[in-house]
Amino acid sequence: MIVSQEIYKKKLSFLSVLALNELVDVIKTNIKNNINGSIIEAGCALGGSAIVIASAKNLETSFFVYDTFTMIPAPSEKDGEDVHLFYKNMKAGKAPGIRGSKYYAYIDNLFEKVQNTFLEFNLDLILNNICLIKGDIQDTMVIDFPVSFAHIDCDWYKSVMTCLQRIWPYLVVGGTLVIDDYNAWSGCFKAVTDFFVLQDKKNFNFVKKSRLHIIKNKNV
């Protein structure tokens, strides 16, 4: 899909074109099947995947994008050695960016840069019903509305667990969570495992694509 290819070309997302297109496929499937509700992205980095999502959704569908728009919050004791080593290197200025580019957390005025990137793709935030929410997800994420799709890309245990706890009760039947870092970071994997081990397995399906897709089967 053209937008995904452009995002990849401009190094605006760590995701592959395949992974970006899978996000589009979820949205298009939801539209086709009348699975309605707001869309959420938790963790947007340079905004690439958010732009792909915004380009695919219906104009009237609300899209909430949560990010610190600065350094990732520190990991916790529930994150593994891999996470803590990466965080140490990131704080030391050694984190790698997208295919050789500057790591996004080192960019000054990242919030404004992401806003401007949306405009470069002809996506006025107000006209397209998009809201960028700055701050730690644990402080900013308040969900009290139906959600049809959430792209969870916030890496560490606490952030991922916060998203699951707050979004899952409001995810509509047939709605989908895409967990970006399930196979990438130990904390994300553990958060998903800890959360869903307590859920009735009849209430969800795990679908392995380039990322983990979790589809809700019934309200709980």
C-alpha cells in the first residue's frame, strides 16, 4: 500500500511494510464487518504507523495516539536483562535509529515534529479526528469508550500491562489488539502472558502474523 511504502522509505517507522499493511488490513476488515469504535495507538515514535492508521480509518472514527514524545520511561524489575541493557545504552546516547538514522528519542521537539509529519501527509489532526496525547501512558490513558482496534507499541512491562488493563474491557467484540513488541522485548511478552493467563481462553484468539494480533470473541 502506497502510504506504508512511503513511511518505510522516509524511515518514519521501525515496522516493515508488511507489518504496516497488517495494521491497515485490521482497519479495513473492521470497516467491512461493521466493527465500530475508536482506535488507539500506544507508542508512536516518529508517527509513521500512526499516519498509516490515520490514512486507513474512516474520517469520523476517533484516533487517540499516546506517547511521551521524549525518552521511553525506565523499565521495571519485571522487565528482563535485554530491556535494561537497551535502556542503559539509550540513556548513554547509543540507541540505534531506523536503518542508520538518528534515534527518535534524541530528536528535539519530537511532539512538534510528529504534528508536522501528519501535515506532510495531508492529515490535519482536527479534521481527521486525531488526538496526540503527550505523557506517560500510566498517567494519561483513560478509556471510557468503545475501542475497535489498538496498536500497542510501548515496549516495557508496565506500559503494556497498563494498556491491556485499560483497553481490554472496552475493546468491542471482534476488535483487535496488535502487540508490536511481543516477540521483541521480554517485558512486553511477560505483560501479555501475565494478563491473558487470567482470561478465559474462549474470550480471545491469538493470531501470529508479523506481530501478535489478539481478537476479542466476547464481552467479559
